[in-house]
Amino acid sequence: MAGAGPETIFKKETVSKVLTLFFKDDKTKASNDAVSLMAEMLKIFVIEAAQRAMKQAENEDSLGVDLEHVEKVLPQLLLDF
């Protein structure tokens, strides 16, 4: 996506900590590949959410994207992922 604006980046340390919150065993670790893959999935999810919210705002003839627009597209996002 050349010229699409600033790139979405998630710190691997943050992604790793979020992943470990869902592990049942405290000794379970996430590999670097798993953390990188999850960071990429989060990036895609955030970009998709932003694009859908922008389209929702356009459909409502809004001048900008508000939290309401994001809330309206969340059910779609959760079903698609």
C-alpha cells in the first residue's frame, strides 16, 4: 500500500504480553514466529477496521470517522475474523 500513510506497527513485546494473557499455563511461551504472525494479523485487523469505519462514515455523509462508526462495523469484523 504505497502512499497509504503511516504504517501500523505493533511492538513485539506488547503482542507477546497480550498473547500470554490467554495462556492457561504460566510456563507457556510464544515463539518469535508466533508473535510476528500475531502482530501481522493485528495490523491487518486494524487496517480493515479503519477502512470499514471510513466507508461507514462516507455512507452517513459524515465529515470524519467517529467512535460510532467503528462501533457500527465491529460486529462485521468479528464475524469475518
